Amino acid sequence: MGMAEIINLRHARKARARTVADTTAAANRAKFGRTGAERAADEQARAAIERTLDGARREE
């Protein structure tokens, strides 16, 4: 019968924590990591849509 691989539990725990942190960081980069130019372009597009809708609104 072969011997089991000996692992240091502290190293395994830290490695797992690093993996979780990397996954969380990647999700946050995708969610919040936009440049100022991207934010400005989205704001301009939103403002243009809002102006178009306001212009097409009927007066009651």
C-alpha cells in the first residue's frame, strides 16, 4: 500500500483563500472596472435617449 501525500494544511488553506480572492477580484473587475471614457460615453448615450423620449412625449 502506498503512502498518502503529506500536505501542509496552512498552505492548502491559504491557496484556497487566494483562489477565492482571485475569483472575487475578477468579478469586481468585470463589474466596476470601467474607464472614465466608457462611463462618459454611456452617460452621453443615456442622455441622448432621454432627450429623444422627452421630445416625443405628448403634452396632456
